[in-house]
Amino acid sequence: MPKPNRYEARPAGFSLIELMIVIAIIMIVSAMAAPSITGMIQGLRLRAAVTNVNGIVQQVRIQSVRDNRAYTLKTIAATAGNGITIFIDGPATGLPMGNGTIDPGEPSIQLPVGTTISDGTGGPGVLPPNVVLPTYLTGNTINLSFNERGLPCNDPPVCRTVKPYVIYFDQARTSGTDGWAAITVTQAGRIKAYTFTGGAAGTWQ
């Protein structure tokens, strides 16, 4: 009968203690990384939201030129489980600037829950190039109009008073530091979206 080889290698594997140590390390690292990952996801959602708003602002401008009449963006306040809705309010019977509700065929988008339209109070400062634009969009009320020439105005349906706009978006975050985005509309009708990178050294991009 052959003698057992005491130098024979034992089966490879982890002991229960080693496995518990590895799991504990993974849990600690995950807990440390979770706030950063959450903040990154919320930042991506804010960027996507402001991109969508930029798109519908472009759309209402094009629609105004195409139909040779003024159109206005309006909002519906957030409800439980739903964010603020922004829509193009088309003309209705006896109401040339719309009826304030979303009718079939009217383009609309919905902001993520926890994202509000702001006048910029408490935000990270003025947008580049550091020119303060008149703010006509505050709280949950939007009245952003374009005339038949595709220029921003604030006196529909005549829409002869051309004015620039700035829309700020304030995103509440679980980290405690709000995320910010904005859209500017110049007097010439140029539309641009920005997001704030965050932090003390953050910039608008």
C-alpha cells in the first residue's frame, strides 16, 4: 500500500474566513463609491432633461416660423410621481395662444421628478459670457414665446417685444448639493443648453 505524500498539494479554494473578509472589503468599497455613482447618474439625467428641453424650444421656434404665427411653451405643474411637463400650446377655438392644456398632437416632454424650473436663486452664478439675461421663466410657470420670425418675445399673440430668455433647472440630489442646468435664448433666437459641473471650481458647460 503506497504511503500518502505529505507534500501533495491541497485542493485550491478559499476558506470561510477568507471569503468573509473579501465580502466585507467589497461592501466597504461599494458604500464609499455609492454617493459618487448616484451623483453621476443624477447628473446624466439632468443633462438628458436639459437636452430634451433644448429640443422642444428649438421645435417651438421652427413651428412659429413654419406656421407664420406666434407659439408659446407652457408648463403643467408636477404631480405625485410625475415631474413638470413642458408643452407647445397650440391655438384653440377663441384662444389664439392655446388653452393651457395638452391637446392631442401637441409636443410635450416631462422633467425628471425632483427637477424644478428656477429663476436661478441659490444657483452657481450667471451663465457665460457673464451677461445677465432677463428671466421670464420662474417657478412652475413658463411663457416662452416665439414670433413668426423665430425671435423670442414676451407679449403674445402680437409678439413684437423681442426679449432674451434664460431658464434655470434646479435638480434636488440625495448628496445634498443640487445639480444645475440652464437654457439661454438670445434676442436673435439662438438657443443653447448648459449644465454646471458642480463643486467649488465648477463651470458651466
